Amino acid sequence: MEFAHTALAFAALILGAVQIAGRKAGRRHRLVGRAYVAAMALTALSSFFLTSLTGGFSFLHALSAWTLFTLAWAMAMVRRGNLAGHGYSMIMLYGGLVTAGFFAAQRHGLDLPATALVTLVAGFWIVWIAFAEMLRRRLARRTADLRS
């Protein structure tokens, strides 16, 4: 199960990067997006079967539950035509995936002092939120242009 969980997480990492870097809308975006959602959902679900590695449920399992909720929320957003909300939710999910990767790597062998890990994750999120906000504003402008 550990291999499947890790492989799915890496697939989501790659698919998410393709989505963020690529053109939004269109057939390719939908196909890659569906694969990304499936990989994220299966990664989150598989984490609940890995409690023997962590000695029970942990912060990462709470993040998995949040991921499943946010995936459903983001899909509801796009169905309602709220493209900015959909995009922002998906970008934040990708940030959560990267953060979970940092913590999982630390827990399973990455030898970083706790302060270095916290600094790394905090720095990542500062940059990531700025990036996400820039993309959200661009998407909101495009949505407004399409509606006018």
C-alpha cells in the first residue's frame, strides 16, 4: 500500500504541475484535471490504510480528509461556473500536496532539524499563496471578460 500511495502522490505532483503550467479550459485541461483529481483522491484515501507507519492517525490523515472535502468543493465550483473559486481551490490543494510531501519525507527519513522544516514549509507557503493569488486574479479577469 505504501508504494501505491507514493506512486499516486508523485502522479498527482506531476499532473498538478502540468495543470498549473498549462492552458486552462479545453479538452486537455479536463482530461489531465480528471486524472489529477483521481490521483489526489486515491492518494488521500490510501493514506487511511497506512496507520501502521504512523502509529495511528496523524496530522497527515486530517490533511487527507481535508483534501477529499476540497476536491469535492472544487468540482462543485467548476460545475457552478465559478472558475476562479475552482482554480484557487485546486491550487491550494496542490500546495497541500507539496506540504504533505515535506512532512512525510521528514517523518520517513529526511533528516532536517525541526526549525529548518518549519522554515522551508513557511517559505513555500508564502511564495505559494502569492503565486495562487496572482493566478486567481488572472482567472477572475478572464472569467469577467468571458461574461461581458
